[in-house]
Amino acid sequence: MESDDGAMDIRVDDLSGTEISRLVQEHLSHVALHSPPESVHALGLEALRKPEITLWSVWQESELVGCGALKELDAHHGEIKSMRTASPHLRKGVATRLMCHILEEAKLRSYRRLSLETGSVDAFAPARSLYTRFGFHQCAPFADYVEDPYSVFMTREL
């Protein structure tokens, strides 16, 4: 549902469009610039198509401005994946809007906890700040993650 006032429309994405393909590639390229290959946990299109992952795209009018995913780790624990704001739309509230959406969805799914992995270097400071604003705090590695100097693990109860 598009709006003349620049409102954002968040929708489940089937990952078949060229716009989302480019944004996922932008995300992978950004992560690869700041982390060695063994420390990159970002997912490509095929990995994002798994049934336990739901990816939403954020649109403003006809322009893709961001994306984010929620992976079910178990019946009560979800992981935020692939949060990305398109470069021309940084600091316009895209990630904030998407985080609100993902938190609501996690509550609808009756998750008790949400966790995530993000980078530890300065390039990821805005992401860590966003997650902290939403009540996430640092934690030990979860799921299949292991300690890594390039990773910060964060979690919050719902």
C-alpha cells in the first residue's frame, strides 16, 4: 500500500525481484569490506529462501529502501538477519521502522527471545546503536555461532 506522504510499506518478499537482489548484494559487499570471510555471517539469496526465514522488504513509493529478516531458531527464539538500509536512505528511519515490525512479528509468533549477530568494527557502530536502543544487550554466542573478534552477539527478551 503506497502513500503520497512518503510512508513506508513493509511486505514479505519472495526474493525474486532485481531490487532485493541488488540490496542483498550491497549488504554482502559491505560486510565483506569489514570482516574476513570466516567471520561473515550475512546470508545470500539462496540461504534467505529457507522456510525458517521470513524476509521483509521496505518500500517508499516504488523504491526499495531496506530489508530485514527473522529466522526461527526454535519455537521460542528468533534471530534477526539481513538488516540493511539502502545507502541513499541511511538515517531516514528505515531500520527503526523495520525493527518495530520485526519485534511485533516475533511477539505474534510467541517468541520469548530475539538474538542477532553484527560486526564489532566501527562500520557497524550504527547497527549496534540501533539494537541497543531497542533493548538488545551483548551476550555470548548463540545457536551455531562461536566467539569471534569480528562479531558482537546481542539478545533481548520479549
